[in-house]
Amino acid sequence: MNKRFQDVISSPEQFEKLRSVYGYPGERAARKVISHLDQHCREFISKSPFVSMATSNADGQCDVSPRGDQPGFVLVLDDHHLFIPERPGNRRFDSIQNILSNPQVGLLFLIPGLGETLRINGKAYVCRDQELLEKTAVNGRLPLFGVGVEVEECYAHCAKAIIRSGLWRSDSWLAEDLLPSMPQMYVDHCKIPAMTAEQVASELQESYKNRLY
């Protein structure tokens, strides 16, 4: 057991005691989960330019990966299926490798300016359906594959986390000179001889400009 954390809850029985103090879901929260993509879910997905995908491998090791493009880039195929095109990235394919050993996936859709989010859970498939690849092409470039999701649960999540974080409030954003230096993070983490932050920054900007698709 990890010794850094004290007073750890390690059993359902202990958690139920905490529940008795914290409380139980209200009727709305308890009843909000549906098993299909209704008109509200479809509208939300059609207006969302960003989704986080949570996966885990067969051993339970987890990963969360962002996916983003123009609103509507995630295709709703019918009431129980959607398709997420795989755009060029770092080629690690952590999510894809996880899906091959454990298909369960969790999705969190966001719309800028809206506090509420949409959560979808289901079963994922690595898919090379030509029709779907053609429908998600950009500038004539087809993705090599995508992630198909068989929907099992859909539900809205309230805005409290977004409100507390001030995520969509521009007055809460840091000035550019106060932001973390991502190029320096790459240098310090990768420890590649002779690699500099200036070099990484240049390569990142080139990638963002020329290799989004």
C-alpha cells in the first residue's frame, strides 16, 4: 500500500460510511443516464470540437488522450454508434494499443463557452471502414483509421468543475510569459543530447503549421 497517503478508504464498506456523510445522488443525477444517442446528444456532439478519450490496458493502466478538430468531426452513425477519426499525432498510439487489449472507453465532450459536458461510455473498435474514412477526410487527406464506439451510456455532466476552474473565462487565463515552457519540458524530460528548447519550439510550430492532417 502507498505510504504517502493517510486515512485511505480501501473497501466498499468504508466508502458507504463516507456516503452517509456526503450524501447520495438526487433523483435527477440517478436517472440521467441513457443508453443511446438521442437528439440532445447528437446536437452536443455536432457542436463539439474537442473530446478526451479515456482508455486502459488489460492490466488496468490508464491513459487519457485529447482529440480535436472542427465541430462535428466526430460522426454520429446511428443511435448507438459514433466514429472518431485518428489525426496525425506523436505516433505513440497509447489509446489504440489499450483498446486492442481492453475495448472499454470513456469520452468527455466539451463545447467552448458551455459549462456542461457530455460523457459517453462504451466499447471501442480500431476501424478502417473506407466510407467513414472518406467522410472524415480533410483537404483531401483521409485518416488511416479511426476509433468506432458502440455506445453503452450517455449523460450530461453539470458545470461546477468548469465554473470553479474558470476555464472559459479569458480573465482567468495566464499571461503568455507566465505559461509553462512546453519546449523546455520536452528537453528536460527527453534528455536527448544537444536538443534545445529553441529547436523543439521550432519543430513544434512547423508541425502545427504543416502536419495537422
